[in-house]
Amino acid sequence: MGVDEFYNMLPIEFWNKVDGFYEFQMLKERNNWERTRWSTCLLLNIHLPKNKSIKPTDLIQFDWEKKKKKIDFEDLKRRAELYKKRIEHGK
């Protein structure tokens, strides 16, 4: 990005560009990690018996592949009400 382009941007445009840059870098890094896991899996499968093989996810599961836990909002609401009552009663 040149100086003229920088000074002609709105702040939101600049931050969108910065966010896009970091997202692109993270995708490149993830791609490298997945490629390494895949090649390691292939190398290990060569040495295993024919009836056995491993999948890349058997080696390691990355954080971005893990499923998000479902948030129980009713439980959070009950806990918040309990804490509120404790604070009101000075306990």
C-alpha cells in the first residue's frame, strides 16, 4: 500500500484491510500445518500393515477443526440470577 492510498482511506477501510491481511496469513499458516499433517500421515501409512491405516485427523486435531460447544443460555441465566441474589443479600 502506498502513502497516497493510505491517506485516502477511511479508518474503517484501513482496519478492514488489516483484518483481511491477518486472515490471509492465518489461512496460509493453517494450509502449511494441514499439508505437514497430510504428508506425515502418508509416510506413516507406508510402514503400517495393509489392513491398517491412519487418517490425518488421527495424528492431530487442530483447534480450528474442533466443534464449538453449544452454549446453554438458560443455565447461564440461572447462574446470573443466583449471583445477583447473593450480591443483594451480601453473601
